[in-house]
Amino acid sequence: MSEPPISRGFRGRGRSGQSARVPPGQHLVTDFPVLSAGPTPEADLATWRFTLEDGESPIAEWSWDQFEALPQTDLTVDIHCVTTWSKLDTRWRGVSIDTLLVAAGLSEPPGPFVLVHSEGGYTTNLPSEDLVDGKAMVATHFDGEPLHPEHGGPARLLVPHLYFWKSAKWVRKIQFLDSEQPGFWEELGYHIYGDPWREQRYAGD
Amino acid sequence: MSLQEHDMLPLDGNAAGGLLRELFALDLTAAEITCDGCGAVAPIGAIRAYGGAMGAVLRCGHCDTAVLRLTHTPAGLWLDMHGTRRLFVAAPEA
Amino acid sequence: MPATEAVPAPEPASPPRLRWMTAEVREIIDETPRVRSLMLHLPEWPGHKPGQHVDVRLTAEDGYQAQRSYSIASPPQAGMVTLTVERLTDGEVSSYLAGDVRAGDKFELRGPIGGYFVWTAGLGGPLFLVAGGSGIVPLMAMLRQRAAAKSDVPATLLYSSRAYEDIIYRSELDGLALHGVSVQHTLTRAQPAGWQGLSRRIDRAMLESVGFTPEQRPRIFICGPTPMVEAAARDLRDLGHAPNLIKTERFGPTGR
């Protein structure tokens, strides 16, 4: 198979060597691109619920008011999308997963893996240990404002150390499981873990 | 609001035409899909597609069921059509 | 550029396998300040139908690749492939194709793609085309095919642009208006002094007054940004047009 022709003068986006904070293959953006696997759900805070489940058994559930009354955490982090954009110093506010576990009366995750469920049917999976010790939160505010629906409002998961498809928008439930269960994109060839620093975009990377 | 090239408003099955032609011997954009969620029928070209650069997620215009999901990874192409009950492709003109 | 009558491109007996071909830019035409047409030399081109598109792939010297889809602007009779590309803010591919590219440059292309959003004069009419911004491109291929086939199928184009200088193919459309195509422009952001055309976004009342009646059973093709396409399709269904006669192609951002 012959080599593709080089398109003279095409450079594409600036990629490597930008900064130690930019993982391999990523480029920096200053806006906040929107990418969704489905339509933006209409938020109804009166009926919104967030649930923790152990297998099929509910452990805890919060209404919006109850959720907002939990201790809040502020986080400033860099985020990295598998589609190659990265955004530095993003400011978030929400409830850390550590706080949720404490509020649910748990000293540790009840299972080694989680499947995260969003309104509209989107799912993603990760090891439980990637949610705790300050690594993740359910975010309700971005850049000082309530999280916009296009970006996952009223609440999304935020797991900044993994590719951003793991930070499920419109999150409703975290389900703890004994075995790993691939989510929406993981079922279709995306990496089961997704570490941007090891460039784990696709299964087999 | 000025949109950037990487802002991904939902397109439609027409945009997935090239990927589908990598997999199938015929053009499928005119193929009619029956949604397994609600029974609605629509040509693939008319169906809204989400997912942007991650892949094509075609969702029924009536009930939002994902009737077709398609990704192109270095290992190969993935196609999930469990949201499609039936697909009909008209015979090519003689 | 008016379409010239050439030997009709051969229809392949069975669909050819889609593979990447090398295209070389032969001629570049600046259509508007942000839009450019590229006329391509593609010796292996199998022919196409109006409304179809191609995938374009660029490769940088370090091997980096980027891929986008573009509608074919030329009719099949032209014997060559013309793409019309709008330069988008921060667009890594469009800033190349509608910016840096020069005659002689090469890139990969595969196609033609699409069998749904397709019309030729042989399918009959009347024909109602609704375009938003760069959505005019595949519809222009249809009008060019109609002209090259010397067809008298009644045709109406409703074309929404931001301002007068953003109207793509403006003088060619003026020419088509003298040959049986009813061309209605609407300018949504700014109108020149003395503007006689429409000056608001496409809405149901405009579609009703400009287009054919449902009883005339027009074949309808709508192309442009997603919100505009979906609103127009819904309005036309509400006006009584048969859903299977309405075909849509949603474009991504147009930079508007």
C-alpha cells in the first residue's frame, strides 16, 4: 500500500512540546467544545435524584436540595478529551465522591468497579479507586456558574485524570460492581481505563 | 455564538456514509431503519447523528433510541445495531 | 462557473469499492471572503450524482492526518470534481482548503458517498431547494445538473445567507434565475441599501409563500446548519408536504 500524499503546507493543530501539562497527542483550546452521545436532557430539579447502588441494591439517594446541602468541594484541574483537545485550569464545584461515601455511611467503596449511569442511557465505567481520595466529584458548577445543560448540567461526574468521556454528563447513578462492565464507548472499542498520559484512547493502546 | 470547527452539532446519517461504505458493499444512507424502541421508520440519511469525532450515534427521531452506533478505531470498525429492528435496502435500479 | 456539457460520467455497473484517491488542485476560485471552490484533477473518478459528498483526508509531513466531509459542488456532466469549502474559525482542515492551499497541492479523497440526498433532473419535480449558508453546495450541484441537462423541471431555491457578500455562487444564481429557476434570497444579518429580497431567518410563512404547494408534490431538499434544517423540515411537514418527499442534510457549524 503506497504512502498517502503529503498535503504541502498542512500542519494541523500544534501538538507536541507545548507544555508539560499537555498529554501526548493533545492540543490546547481556550473555549469549551461540546460533544454529546445524545440529546441534551431537560433538567427538572424537582424530580432530579442522584443514587449510589451496590449491585442492584440502592445504598443512598439524594434530591437536588439534599445534594446541594452536602459539603461542597472546589477543584481547579486540567481536562483532556480523547478527541485531542485539552483545557487547562478549569474550575469546578460540587460534591466529592469521598463526601458522598461518607454521607452514605460507607468507609470505602462497596465494590472494586463502578458503572456510571446518566440520564438518556449513557454509561461509562472505571475502577472505584479512581473515584476516591479527592480524585473525582459530582460537579454542579463550572467557572463559578451553575453547570450549563450542554456541558452536563445540572450535574456531571468529573474524573479529570482520565479522558473526559469518563466524566459522564447528566449523571444520575454510580453503581458499584464486583466485575468490570464496559460502558457506552468502552463497548465500541475505546480503552477500558483511559489514561491520557499513557495515551490510552482505544482498546489495545 | 460563533461555532468552532470542533463544536459538534448533531449531524445525520449522511455524515456516516463514508464509514458505512467501509463496512458495506452498498451505500446505506437511503436504507430504511425500523427503530426497535418505537417502530418508527426513517432513512439513515435523515436520522440525527451524535458523537462527533468519537463516533456516529444515530438516534431515532421519535424516541431517541440509539438505532446505530459506529466507531472507527485503529483496531477496526465497531458497529452496534441492537436498536434497529429491521433494515431495508431497495434493489439498485436496473 | 457555468457547467459545460461534456460526455456524461459513466454509471458504474456495481458500486465500486470506496478507496482513497489522490486529488490535485487545478484551479481555485474565491466565491466569497470566507468561501473558496477547488477544482480537482482526479483521473480515477468514477462519476457521481448531484447531492453526494466526498471525504477528504490531509496528511502533514509528520504523518498527522485529519479528515472531513465536503459536498460535491460540480454536476456529473462537468467531468471533474469541484468542492466548495467555507473557512471556519479555528478549523484545521478548512483553514487549509479555504486558505493556504495552492494549485498543484495534493490530498486524498474518497467518494462519491450518499444515495439518500440525491436528485437528478430525470427524477422529475417540481424541485424545492432550501439552503442555509454553505448548505447551498449540494443543492447547487443539483441545479447545475438540471441546467446541463437542459431540463425544464420547475425549480425554486430559497437561500439564506448572513449578508450579501456571503451569498455563494451569486452571479451564477442570477444567471439561473433567467433560465427558469426561481431564486429567493433572504439575508439574516445585514442587507445592502435598496435590498428588495427577504431579510429574516427562514420560517414557516416564508416556506409557504416561496415554495410549491403540497398538492404540487415537490421534491424537497434542505441543507444547512442542523437547527435550520430541522425547523424547516418540521414546518414543511406541518404545511402538508409528504414526509417522504422531504430530504435533509445537516451540516456542522458554518461559522455563523
